[in-house]
Amino acid sequence: MMYYIYLLFFVLGLCTGSFLNVCICRMPGGSSVVAPPSSCPHCNTRLGACDLIPVLSYIFLGGKCRYCGSRVSLQYPVIEMLAGMFFVLAAWHFGSTQGALSASVFISFLLAVSVIDLYHHIIPDKIVVFGMVSGILLNFYSIPAVLNGILGFLIGGGILFLVALVSRGGMGGGDIKLAAAAGIYLGWQNTLLMLFLGFLLGSVIGLTIVLLQRKTIKEKIPFGPFLSAAAVISLFWGNILIEWYLALLM
Ligand SMILES: [Zn+2]
């Protein structure tokens, strides 16, 4: 692929990141992500086009609102840069338009879910529906792909549903729906890997946080970000990891 494709994906990623920030701020409260236009959360001044250029506006305005001078959350440029970099990675890794597009939409979904879950400990149904519908539209292009996606959906949702039953509420409904939606994108093998890596990351990092902050286990650490990180690893390197694991068994 030519370099301008990467540039195109980078810019697309930055703009998508900007939209993801709107989703992250508005979706938990149930407000629309299309209207009204963005305004400063402190002084309510409607933001102009120059205030909304991804990353650059933040840098040139020194991380402050142009009108009232209050601090703008670092979340905005970070999410924009992350989306930009992941879109380029998707274009480089998958090459084909379908693969790169599907991976980019999937990662956007996971980014929004992770940050909302971190802040609010919820995964809104609206965003899960988006994940499932986009997963179907972008990945169901052949009969084997359809079957693989359906299996991924059932395995992702099914296994976490069983975990929820056994642990009596240790697993939230949002996590179950997130795993099911991710399963459509990943197919059954990578969905199994995602669940394995998600639990691994969750227990290692979760335990570290508990030990460092001396929190009790009862204080809930959201599972969505771990599951999302595991989904991204499975998306890009799942095939390599599974091959390597199977070779170990032989
Ligand atoms: Zn302001």
C-alpha cells in the first residue's frame, strides 16, 4: 500500500477519535451524539471549527479553553492519537480495504467502550448494538465468515454468561454483550484467545491495583478495558499466538 493510504487512515483515525470523545461524554447520559454541536463543558461556549481540529487545537491552545481558560481533559488528544495510530496499524497490518476498515471500526468501538466503562462502570446498550450491527455488516461477506462470526458471538457471550452465573454477579451484563459483539468481529478461535487474555490481564493488573492501593477485592474494577485490550491483541496477533500455542502442544 502507498504511503498516502497510511496518511489517509491516520487523518480518518484522528477525526474518528474526535467523534469517539463526543460519544464517551454523551452516551452514558443518554444524550444524542449528533446534536447539539460541541461546546465547552465549563463555559458552554459553542466551539468553532478551529477549536475542534484533532490534537492540534489542544496543542496550540495549551490544553485550555480559548474562551474561559479552563483546562481541557487530556482524554481528548489521547483518544484522538490512539485512534489515529490504531487506524494506521490496521491499514499496515491488514492491507486489504475490507480488513483495514473492519479493524478500524472494531477498534473505535473498543476504545469508546473502554473509556466509558473506566469512568462510569457501564457499557451502554446503544454502543453494544453498534458493535454487533457493524460487525455483521463488515464481516459477513461469505458463508464461512458468517458461521465463524456467529460461533464467535455465541462463544464470547456464552462463556461470560456462564461465568456470570457461577460467580453470581462477578461478571456484568455489559461485559457479556461486549464479548458477544467482539466475537462477531474475531471469529471463534480469536474469541477464545480474547477471553483467555482478558482474564489473564484482568487478574494480573487487577491484583496489582488491589495490592498497590490496598483496595478490597469488592471494589469493582471494570472488566471492559481488559476485554478490549485482549480483543485488540487477538485481532492483530491472534493467528500467530494460536499457531505458536498449538506448536507447543505438538
Ligand atoms: Zn470554556
